[in-house]
Amino acid sequence: MEQAILSLPQMVSEKQAARILAVSIAALRRWRREGRGPQFTRLERCVRYDVRALEHFVAKHSSADERAAESRAAAKPEQGG
């Protein structure tokens, strides 16, 4: 019988996440309050960020993604009315 292997995410502290994203801790806290920052986990009073969630957040908010979305929107034909 094969055992399932539990794969836990690599979690970092709020301070480490701020350093990774090159933002202040205050910015991370504001984003959490506003519901617009990277996904986080609260363990009791400790806030932790999964490194994969930080990578996803950066990818989602990168300028390359924004330019691609803008060019897709520009390529759509306008609907006449």
C-alpha cells in the first residue's frame, strides 16, 4: 500500500514576504485589510505567506500581464450599437 506524502507549503513571515515583494510591512497589512494583497494564512496571531502565493501575486500583477491584457482588449472588434 502506497502512503500519501504530505507536501506542506514553504511559509514565510510577514517581514520576509515584504522583503521578497520589495514593499513595506505596512503595505502588506494595508493590502490584507483591503483584500487585495497576496493570499495569506493566519496561524493564531501569526501571519504567514506561502512562497507560491507570492510568486502568483507577482505574476498576476506584472506589467507583462497588464500589457497582454491591454493588447487583447485592443484587438477585440468594437460592437456597434
